[in-house]
Amino acid sequence: MINISLGTYGGPHDGTSLVEQGIDGLVMEQTNRAVVIAAGNAFDDRIHASGTITEGSFTDLHWEVFEGDTTNNEVEIWYSGEDEFRIELLNRDHQSIFNIGVGEKADSPGFFAAHTKGSNGDHQAMIFSGSGLAGVWIVRIHGVKAAHGTFHAWIERDDNRNLHKFNQSRFQSPVDNTCTLGSICCGQKSIVVGSYNGKDPSLPISYFSSAGPTRDGRQKPEISAPGHFIIAACSRTINEPKIDSGTSMAAPVVTGVIALMLAEAVKYDLKLSIDEIRRLLFSTTKRNPPAEQGWNNQYGNGRVNAVAA
């Protein structure tokens, strides 16, 4: 059992990154193996936007960088390899800073951008900003060819804290809270965990818990667990506890449940494939909440049920 409680926001979000392919390969290589990943805490961070562009039209993303942000920032835009877009950056006065097509780069004061084809065959545009560039920047996406026309954009995670104030840059508009899973959460065989508040009798999903689906429409996260106000050992001390919230606190709960499942499997000389582990875990989840039948884009297939699993 491996628990991964970390993550970033960029990437293709379709399971094709090398890390995700590596995780899939490891858990499929042998039985009695599983990797659990925290879904991310980006639901209310305004880091994702999506839309559809027709040929000859454009759409604007308003990217806000806060005063006092002393770090670099990045926006990534992903769209089908069958489409062709141009990516333009404008300042608040609607003056163009650069306008690049596929295969082109731009290096202007305060910004660097590249527009390439990713290893998955889709197009990827990256815009990097230097520090101290507070304001609202307009990322304009032009449709040159639009067989599909759909795009997704993410702002990369920024954990900088200045005077204890969180300065993550964000989209002012448009904002789409779906598809806010972490960069390595979209593999085929990993088990991705959302967080709910187990301290509240109504067991609501945590306000921060990232939502699916993946960019290619698959159902992740798969399951949820308590991740709100969790008391755990503080690793940098000898004997102090820590109270924290996040999907990074929820994922270890599921990791522990699967570890107990595998201990039972070894006891009875059973060899569970990753598909069997996933089926046992997801078929025993608790519902209500979530109230609706089937998969929920934050709860997943439901809340983990340790005893039943």
C-alpha cells in the first residue's frame, strides 16, 4: 500500500502523464498492490476554467494575480490535437502582449509562453509570469480550427504565503469547479479520495474537496473519507499531535482500510488484483450522503466503509 498526499494542478488530466502511467503499471504488475492519492483541495480556489470555441471566434479568461504575490505563476491550457487555437495575452488596457500559435513561443518582459503538442497528442499552451505582476490579465483563446472546440485551463498551484496571507492567483471569470483534481489523480488504476466533514452530523463534503471528472470524462475521485479537523501525529515533533483538514488527511484513511483488506488476503492466501481491490472498496461504500444514486463528482462512489470492506 502506498499513500500519496501531494499534488499540483497542471497537466493533461487524462491519465497520460508518465507518473500516472507508472503508477498504473506498478499496481497491475503484481497482485495485492494499490496506490491511493489525495484528490486535492482546489474546489473553491478558482483555478479551473473550461469552454467551447467555434472557428473564427474567441473567448477570454480573466486571470487575477494578487498584490504582494512574490512568486511566479502559470496558466496551462489543454485542448484536442485535432483543433488549432491561438493563445493571446492582453493587459488590463486590452493591449496585446503576445499572440502565439502551435509550435511558437513568446518571451516578453515579465512573461514567457510556449504552445506545443503534448505527448498525448493534444495541444498544450503554457503561460509563465514573473513575480510582482499584480493585476487582471486577459488570456484570449482564438479558434482557428475547431473540430471539437473544447478547452480546459488550470492555474498551477502556488503555496506562497506572504504575511500569512494566501496569494494563489485565480480566474475571475469564467470559473468551473469541476475537473479540479490534482495533476497525478487521473490514472486508470489509482484510487483517488475526496474529503467529507465527519465532525458534522450531516457529513457534508468538505468545501475544499476537489471535484471530477477527469478531462477525458472518467469518474474520479472514486471514494471519500473523513478529512476535516483530523487529529494526527505531527511528523516534525516527538510527541505532539496536529489538527488539520484536507484530502491529504482523508486519503490515509482509505489507505489504512485497503491495508487491512490486504492483511486479510494474505492471511487466507488470496491474491487480489487492483481491479478486485477497487471493486471490493467501491461496492461497500456508504450513501446518503451522497443522496443521488451512482457516482458523485466529489464523494465518488460514496463514503468509505471500513467494516464492510
